[in-house]
Amino acid sequence: MSENVATDYGRMWAELGMNLPAHCALMNAIPTMYENAYLTQSDRPAGMAYFDFVMSEIHGLRIKELVDHKTAGGKVVGTFCLYVPEEIIRAHGAVGVGLCAGAEWGYNEVEKVLPRNTCALIKSFMGFKMDRVCPYVESADLLVGETTCDGKKKAYELLGEMADVYVMELPQMKRDRDREFWRAEVREFVMRLEELTGKTMTAESLTAAIAEVNGKRRALQRIAAARAADPAPISGKDALLATQVAFYDDVPRFTAMVNTIADELDARVAAGEGAAAKGAKRVVLTGSPMAIPNWKTHDIIEKAGGVVVGEEMCTGSRYYDTLVPETPGASLDEMIDEVADKYLGINCACFTPNDARCSDVVQMASDLGADGIVHYSLQFCGPYQIEAVQVERAARDVGVPFLKIDTDYSAEDVGQLSTRIEAFLEML
Amino acid sequence: MLVLGLDIGSRTVDAVWLEDGRVADHVVTDTGFDPRAVAEALLTRARFDRLVATGYGRHVARDAFGAEVVTEITAYARGAAHLFPGAGSVLDIGGQDTKVISLGEDGKVADFEMNDKCAAGTGRFLEVMARALGFGLDQMATEALTARSGVGISSMCTVFAESEVTGLVHRGEDRARIARGLHESVAGRTCTALGRVRARGPLVFAGGVANNAAMVELVRAGFDGDVLVPENAQTVGALGAALSASAANG
Ligand code: SF4
Ligand code: SF4
């Protein structure tokens, strides 16, 4: 970030009540991480320049847009989980931002409060808030949590002492009565947003929001489909970044940019051009979410000569694979049900049983011609660490090699992980 | 053609000179604090046409000497399958890590596991425990074999186990029984890991700890299948590295 821009933003950050020295340290770390992981790649699609720009402005331009939106009377709503329906947020004229929580930050503070053996994602969002270094968190008028894993549930209580937090109750099973329950919960959320924004959601505003968000998901589906080609037209790291940015970028602009990249990828596939070598070992990743700037596992795999061709993750297919039906003439009530049902269809390890995730992973590996599946869980993430057992079985049943890694955001285990991942690639 | 295989580990750097598929020479040296210098000295010891490095220092050798690289997993699998054609699995307990590898019918890696980032259950663990018991490393193994039963050790964490052992010694517990208990817990953990990768016999036990008679006996007792210990257990990785070159380019 150049000097004079930084000073302009400095005022904005101060006005958001941020901790400037700590934020400055964070902002010094991220460009280096980005450079090492991203700018060392060769044969990237030209369209990725947009994401280079987005990353260079991650706490700048986009925050300015959010602040302008707030100045004009709009609201910003921060979320931590895929289940919180962004269509509903948009339909209230609010901007939804998926909060990233992908960096080890403020752990010294966090560990004074939370047990050390808390998952990295939870420690990270608590650290960002306690240290006041994330302008997305600081610009949010409301943070929306959800009752997924126990760690998050409890952490939201503590987060609620520092910010306005609303928690949606998510069922743990997917029976009919759970669906009824969840539909009601989404309606409660509508009421909370009405109260926050002073706006009433209408059939028109929800229709528009659904169409826009579907457009975004469709654009991401196009990138995902292009990755089936060998050579892969885009690195896994770049594809991951696109999904990560989808959580907070301006929706129409993002959709347009991603569609441009998808056009470019289609042309690359037709011309047989790749971001990785033809015949590079192809890996599907599955597991816990990978929030910005967590690029560690992709980076290791791709620097070892493999290529990640798909992510069955919340920062991957779970985010864009399914759409809310666009039914002409549907009433507002019917649409709310459809939104709720679409979300309940996500296959997260917090649910039981969650067999559909196993079939999703295996299906993805076969669709994308993957040579192996890598299961990634954050340490202390019980749901994914345990469900790895079922996923491994499913992979074995269809004869796809499987590697399980448990890791966190630190660089401590990079040497060890590299050896395991390189050995896995050698084995394929 | 003469291939030099280097296994740059945390405790030792092992080298094998392979001439047309036959071991011409081998050597095991301490890593010390400068693995690069140790490796460099080995390069000047005898001539070679190609160089392949494995072990945690393999990337150093690639950057410094242009070595080809292969991971320890592949190298140990290759070396073991070469020494014992038909081997079903490999166990390597080295200075700071443990690997278990199951081999397919073709002798290639089918599945593998490595221990976590800590020293639990490795050569280093045994060294620390020997010190806590006031034994030399070999002596601890010999003593362990004299005891009929072991004292249960509840922790595999090097730090906790050390204080547990010290406590047992102070309480007057028989040191040979403690030594046996320590070996039993390492062997038990190892056999569990072998089970997780569905290791079949015969198992090739390689790495420095394969020279420990008590470990060999206990792994034999816990593993369902034959356990084979190569004559030069420490150079299996270096041998495998050298073999990887021959396989790649005739
Ligand atoms: S993994 Fe589950 S709990 Fe976590 S963000 Fe995804 S859907 Fe939500
Ligand atoms: S990664 Fe796992 S433990 Fe962490 S917040 Fe998500 S579900 Fe919970």
C-alpha cells in the first residue's frame, strides 16, 4: 500500500476505532504472505490481476465502500458461517461480509481468555476483535453467529461482551421438523434485520437479492467446472482466493470480474493452456474452512508440483454449488422457505448424520479427475477431525488415495507437512 | 553409473554410493549443527555421477549442490523393498521422527503415517529416558530385556515421561522394569500406527532404533507378521534415495 493512500485510510481506520499500531503490524505481514504465495506463481490467468488489486486494498478501498454505505444510512452485517443467509441480508439493503479469521493474530490476548486448545478459526476471530485490527469487524453494525460447533457457540457469548452479536439457532439434524424449525429461525432473523435496518424486506427486494447472489455463485461454478481440465487452467490457490473474496466483495462487481476470468479459463482450456503442467498430480481438498490469509495447504501442495483442482469446503463448493430456486411469482413467504431450505442443504460436519458430505467429496474427486484426496482439519476442530474417519472410508471404498492432515495457521509445521504432502504426491 | 544417495536427517547424515545397483560404500556421520557442511564433506569423499538427497535436509542439498530430491517415505520404501523383495511394510524410527509405511504388491507406497511434530516415541525420546534412568542407550535396552514385566508409563510426551521416570526412580522402582515399560510404550504406539496404515508382514524395521534389541523384540511381539532388520538399518533411506535415481533415468 503506498504511503499517501495509507495516510488517507489511516483516518478512516482511526474513526472506526481501530488499534492502529497493531493494525499496521498486521498490514505489514499480509503483503509478504501474499507475495510469497501468489506472486511467485507462473502462468496465472490475466484476470487474477483483479484479485491482486483487491488484496492490495483489502483494508482500504473495500472498507471505504462500506463506510460510504454506512454514511448513506446503510448497515453492515458480519457473519462467520455459511449458514447465515446472505440473500436475506441483502434484501434488507444491508451489506453482508463474511469475516475471515484466517490468521494467527492477537493470540496472546486471546489465550488469556480462551483455552489454548481452541480451534484456530475461533481464536482468530476473537483475536481480531480483542485487538481491534479487522476493519470489517469494526465496521459491522451487527455480528451474526450460529449454533454450529460448541466452540463457536461459547465464543459468541464472549464476543457478545465486545460487540452486538445475534445468534441463529441451527438444528443439528435434517429431519422435517428440523426444517420447520430452521425456516422459523430464518424468519426471526428477518425480524432482527428489520429492526437493525429499519427496512422491510419485500418480495421484490428478496427476488433481486436471490438473483444477484445466484449470479455470484454461478460465476464461481464456472471457475470450478474449468478446473476439470488437464492441464488445470487456474491454480488451486487462485481459485481459493476467488472464493475467499466472494465473502466480502461487492456482489455485482465481483460477479462480473469472476465471469471475465471464467471466459479466460474457457479459452485456456480450449487452447490446452494451464497454470500447472499437464499431468501434474491433481488433488481435491476437503474439510474445515480456509479463510484469508490461510493459503498454507494449497501453497505446500502446489509448490511441491501438485495442483489443487477442487475444494469441498465452506470456502469452496459448499459455498457455490447450490442455488436458491428463482420461482417467478413466488410469494415472499415461499421465497423465505426456499432460502432456508437451500441453506439447510449444506453438508457441514456439525450435522449428524452427514453422509452426504462423503458422497460429495467422492463425486467431486471423480468429476475432476483427482488423483488423491487430502482431508484438512484445523486442530481441535472435533467435527471435521472425527468426520475424517467417514470420509477416509468413502475414499477407500472407491480406491482414491487419501491423506489426512491436522494443522493450524502457524508456520511451525510447514516442514513436516511438506514432507507428508510431497510423499503423498510421490505415491500417487 | 555411480549414484550417491544422501539421507540428511536430524541426528545423522547417511550416505550410500551405489554402483550399477550394487552398494559400493556407505557411511553414517553425525549431523552436528551444520548439516550442509557435513553433506559437503561427504560429496568430496568419493566420486559420483548423480546425487539424490532425502531427509529433512533434502531441500538444502538441492539448493546447495543441485541434488535431485525424494521424500524419506519414498526413499525408505524403495530401500526396504530392494533389500527384502516382497516386504509388506516399513517401520523407521529415527532420531526425531517415526514413519510407518505400508507397501503395495508392487513394492510401492500404499499408505504412510509420520509422527507429530514432537519427539514422542522417537530415538530422541529413548535417549532422554536413558539419561533419566542413568543408563547408556544400549544398556537401557539390555536392562529392559532382563525384566520380565514393564512398569506402565502413562505419558508419551518426552517432558512428562521424563519426570514420571524420575519419580519412579525416586520411589525405588526397579530401573530395568522402568526401561522395559518405556520400550513397551514406544512399541505399542508404533504397532498402533502400523495398524492404522494396515501394514502387512513382512515388516522391515529400519532407522537407528532398529539397532535396539529390546525395541526389535517388542515390535516382533506386537506385530502380526515377520519383522526383518537389515544389516545396515541406518542407511536404508540413503540407499532408497540412490535407487530412486537409477529408477528414474536407467
Ligand atoms: S464448516 Fe460448518 S460451521 Fe464452519 S462455516 Fe462451514 S457451515 Fe459453518
Ligand atoms: S473449524 Fe471446526 S471447531 Fe473451528 S469454528 Fe469451524 S466447526 Fe468450529
